Amino acid sequence: MKRSVKVNKYLKRYAKSDNYLSNENYLNNNFVLPLPLKIWPFEGKLLFILLSFWCIFGLLILGSASWWVANKEMSDWAYFIKRQLAWYLPGLTIFCIILNTNIRDILKLSKPIFYFLILLTLATIFFGITINGSTRWLVFGPIKIQPSEIIKPFCILEAANLFAHWNLVNKDKKIISLVSFSLLILLIMKQPNLSTAGLIGILFWVIAVCGDVKINSLLSVAVVGATSAFLSVINNQYQMVRITSFINPWRDPEGNGYQLIQSLLAIGSGGLFGQGFGLSMQKLQYLPIQHTDFIFAIYAEEFGFIGSIFLLGFLVIFCYLSLRIAIKCRNNYTKLVAIGCATLLIGQSLIHIAVTTGSMPTTGLPLPFVSYGGNSLIASLIIAGLLLRCSLESTGLIGILRARKTMN
């Protein structure tokens, strides 16, 4: 009853907005947004505005963090900005396609893509290139593909496919899906890329919790995951060094602890109000890879404690709106997709911030929509598109209008 009242309310808003006939033409001819923005649900509309701000502001921060090293090493101060903008073209194209596609149709298409990306993740172990101690990338001509990054949105979709109606899924499908999830995490750990493996493991676990899987089973999985992470660390000198340098970076200030110390110096130098946009000193090659894994440190130096609190508040609002979207979803599939999208975007952001502030061992997780990297950007845009699509479907308005269009 309540749901039908809400749908009727949106239909009235739709009919009254400017001109009903022009809106009908919009629905028939527009390929960017499936509905006029003015009749989107409140959460979806506000989230769209926040995402637009996140992307634009992220480009500005990336430009500030990268111009000096780009000018010194590439003789082009805008080198990283240009390449990031180039990655926005395919990313926004996929984003618009997702906005105009039913979640159930996307769920049907996700399975073959998910397994194909698992094969690519396996291929990185044999044919990948090694950067900073990890073999995560496959090279296809001028393009570097990081399968473990691109697969993130499809992990959300496959987990939603499995856990939406967990008690109704047959045993064989459960076994195949759980084995594939475990295989993916093990392959990513093998690269080694413990941070991404842990993030994806947390994603599966959160979606399983929301899918009403028994808590005893989830606790057992958590223990197995923690044990696997421990074994990975003691068997990989690269990861062990990162953890020991995180505990006391000043033990080796010119070596393994150098990056974290420079990050902390950048954050501390920001003070209350920051040095000012573009005025960071640590980005002058004192802080390594400042435009990717440690970009928050540059942001904190330039915008200070107030700016850092603003960013954390932004993430809190984003998380709150995402949870409201999940609550309003009309079925378990879209509900779990929305929860998974929020978990990845917010969880990855918080882990990135934790690493730069010395609260966690150094990892290779970028800050979504801010750090340089085409694979991360495309994955984040796909996740954002899925989240907004869940919001649009939560009213039922799209289905009714499409049905009317079909009948006409």
C-alpha cells in the first residue's frame, strides 16, 4: 500500500513537471539519463550531485598532486590529468549504459564477465608485469589492465546473485559460487595484493550478512580469511616488511619507513587550514607515488584538518544516502547491490585514508575518483552507476513508464 502511494506521488510529479509531452519525448529519445533529474528520488538526485562533485574535485586534487612530477618526468605538467580525462570517456559511457539498463538484466550479463576476469587475474601470475613488488597488470599494447580492480563491481553483482535468496539456491550453485569467490581471493593474494583481496573478502562477507546467511558460517569464514592473510604475510617478505615498517617507520627512516614518514609529515604540515590548494611541499618528490596510493596526504597538506574533516563528512553523507537507497529497494537483488556498492566505495576510501595516516599497513588501494588510474576509475564509475540505478528502480517509476511506452 505504502509503495503504491509513493509510485503515484512520483507519477504526479512526472506529469506536472514542465510539460508531460516533453517528458514523454525525453523518455523515448534520451540515452544519457533514463528519467529527467528533477523527478529522481531525493537520495538518487543528491547522490548524483555528490558523485559529480567527487569526480570534478578529484580531478583538481589529482592535478595539484601530480603536476610537478609530471612536468619533471614527462615534460608535461598535465600528463596525468589528460590521461585520466581520456579514461573518463569509456568510464562515463559504461556509466550511462548501466543507468539505462535494468539491474536484473545486468545481473544476467555479469556472470560470464566475472569468470572471464577471474581468468585474466590468473593470467597476471604467468604473464603480468611487476610494479612495486606486485604482479597485478597485464599489458595489451599501450594499455595496462588490472583485472583485480575491474572485477570489483562484478563481485558485487555475483554476490547479490548468490545471497539474495540464499536459502532457495541449490547446493551445487552454492558450491560453485563459493569456490569461485575463494579462488579469486587466493589469486589476488598470490600477486601479492593483500589489500584488494581483503577488501573483496569483506565485500562478500558484508553482502552475505545482509543476505541472511547463518552467523556461525560467517564467523568460520572470517577465521579462515584471517588465517589466510596471516599465512600470506609470513610467506611474503614484501608484505612482512610493509607491516614492520608500519609499526615503527622511524626504525628505517631512509628505507622501508620513508614513504609513511613523508606521508605523516605532509598531513602534519597541513595544520588546521592547510597550506592552500596547489601549495603542497611534499609532492615535490619527497613523497613517492603521491598521485595514487598517497594522494590523501597531499590533500590533507593543502586543505588541513578542516578539509580532512570535510572529506570524512562527505563520505558519511554518501554512506547514509547509499543505505537509504538500499532500504528503499523493492527486491533483495537491488538491495544487496546497493549495499555492495556502498561497501566498496566507502570501504576503499577509508582504507586509503587509514594507510596514509599510519593507521594501517601500506597498501596499494587508490582513493576512488581521486587517485590516478584508469582501471580504478572505470570500476568506480561502474559501481556508482549501479548504485544510482538501484535508486531509480526503488520507486517503480521506470518500470511503469516503460510499460506505458511499450503499450503505446
